[in-house]
Amino acid sequence: MEDRPKPKFPAEGQVNLPTESAETGLEFTGYEISADGNYFNQFMHYDQLYRLRHGVNSRFFMELLNGRIFGTRCPRCGDSFVPPRTNCWRLDCRLQPTEWVEFPPTAKVHTWTVAGWSGRSSLKRLPLVLVYAFIGDSKVAIANELHGIEPWQAEFGMPLKVVFRNAGERVGAVTDFWFEPADGWRPPRMNAERKRIKALVEPVYAWVATMK
Ligand SMILES: [Zn+2]
């Protein structure tokens, strides 16, 4: 077979994306708490209704309703985890059960990406910056959106703050909060890579502007 040139997308000046979407997509619609106050089930609608049982991780979700980040800490080695781990991950700790602790509303970017496409419920908010971030001194990272920033300004290791929805709008889901740059953070200067990302997301902004 002869070598063919690699196709390049999109063609100059052309972006072929759908101009509207009538679908609403995934939504966390509500929750229920067990009579003893220890267990939390999430209701999620995605074409049909789902009930997500959070079991021993329930407290993480219930505290989101209170606008607080709770995770776990190993009483033997001190490693801490958001999202929570039920047992320590260190072999030396021999599956030591962890304890619940409150974390500060501060975080640091571990890694990030810019989403130019998404599920139906987020289409109109594209492009989205998604990060994996360490909250407080957590040894594991949690995924969420990074708001208050241009997509090409995201940086590895940048300091963040946790921002919650208003109390009446929370449903005990990770969508109850998002990240924003920490107070005092200054956007980095443009460089070749940031210009490249900017050029990639500009058609996405143009497309979203055409959506109803
Ligand atoms: Zn441990």
C-alpha cells in the first residue's frame, strides 16, 4: 500500500460540530440518608434513575452537603486520603482501618487537561479544565473542574481553593464543589504551548455560542 499523507482536521476555517443538543444528560438529582445517619445513597438520572450506594464512604458525600471536605487518615502512618480510602494502602499498615478527618479547602494541581467535548449535561460549558488535585495533605488526587481560569492558563502544581455551591443547591455529589485558583495566583505568561491550546479551544467557544 502506498504511503498517504496524514489527514489534518479540521480543514482550514471549518469546524463541523453539531449546532444544538436537546438532550440534558447526566444529573445528580437528590439523595437519601439512612435512619441511623451513617449511610448515604445518591440519586442520579441518566436516561433512567440510578441509586448509588456509597456504603462506608458515605460520610464524604454527607459532608459535601455541609460544605466541608472530609477524607480519611491512617492512625498508624498518618497518610491521608481524599477521596477516602477505608483501609491504609501501605503494606506495613496491614489494612489498618482509617479514621475520618476534615480537610482544609485548599488544594494543588497534580495534573490537568482541557476538555473540548463532554457528556450532554456539560456541552454548553465547554471548554472545561479538568484537574486531578491533592486536597490538603492528601496522598491521592481527586478529579474535578477548575473554574475561574482560561483553559490555556492551567499549570502543574498551581495552588487552588475549593469552592462550594450555595447550601440549597447541594446534593451530596462531587459536583457540589469545584476548584478555583488560590487567592493571589497570577496567570502565567503566554508561550508557544499556551498559544497552541488557545488556538485549539477557540473553535469550541465559537461552537458553544451557537447552542441554544
Ligand atoms: Zn498507614
